[in-house]
Amino acid sequence: CYNNYLYRVDAAAFDSIEYYADLSSPVYSSPAITSATNTLFVGSYNGGFYVLNTSDLSQLRYFSTITGARIQSSPAIINGRVYIVAGTTGTPGSRYLYCFGD
């Protein structure tokens, strides 16, 4: 979503927006969802990492990467942990791997 919003649409009709979340920056990746906790994870171009409730897209948590490093890849959920990569393309030494979870 290049307009800074993440949308939840009616899956049956696919013609109406049920909820939306303003992420204050474009999103270049797909979100990751875990149905066990009804949680959606998504990163934004300005380095914000959001944890949202899947039912209404309300914000549960927020994390900012080091110096606002861009998140352009999709989060990965493995064994209850969420992994993201953030950085600046073309800048050596500017990529960081983050892991969230127990």
C-alpha cells in the first residue's frame, strides 16, 4: 500500500473496506498473520514494525528499527518467533535482522 494505509476487506464480497490502519509510511511487503493469536505483523518503509489485531487492525505494539532502517521484506513467523530484516539497499553494513518472541 503506497498510500500509508493497510486495509482489511470483506473476503466474501471483496468490494468493501471493513477496517484500515494508518501506518504513516508506505508498505512494500506482505503482512504475516498468525491465527493462533489473531495477530498481524507488518513493517513499513520508514522503519516502523507494527503488531495489529486481525479483527479490527487496532495497534497492539509498535517497534522502531535502528535509525529508521527500512522494512521492505515480509516478516517470517517460525516456532512462535517473528523475524524481520531492515536496512537501506546499496549501503554496506546497513542491514539488521530482528527477532521478536520468547
